[in-house]
Amino acid sequence: MAKVKTQTQKALERAAGPLAFGTNVTMALEDELKTLVIRVNLKERHGSSASGRSEIIATTHGFARFQGVGISLNVTVPKNGA
């Protein structure tokens, strides 16, 4: 039986590269659509966290849907002196 591809799978195959989700987050499917790769540039900074104790590097701003999977990602580093 032939596999039926979802709209997202078809879009990913047509896309020239990874898709952006949130701030400083890109996601791509590799290994014949079996492996999810999340990329974050660790050198970027995008302001303070709500508590003010951390610097935000990357975030999906809540749940992002990717291939039917909910992904919530926050990447932070402590502020100096924290």
C-alpha cells in the first residue's frame, strides 16, 4: 500500500530549507521525514525573560505544531550575576 503524504510533508519537501517557528528557531525533517532537527543560533539574544533573571536566546512562543506534534521550546541563559 502506498503511503499518503500530508500537506505538511508535501510543503516540507517543496521548501528550500528549514521552516522558521517563533524567534530564532528553525525546524526541518531529515532522514526521509523520520528525524526532526531543531536549530537555534546560540549567539543571538532576544531580551530578558519575564522574571528578568535570564536572557532569551530562542522561543516558539508557546506550542508550535509540526507534523502533528506539539513543540514548546524556550532557550535561555542566566544573566550575569544571576
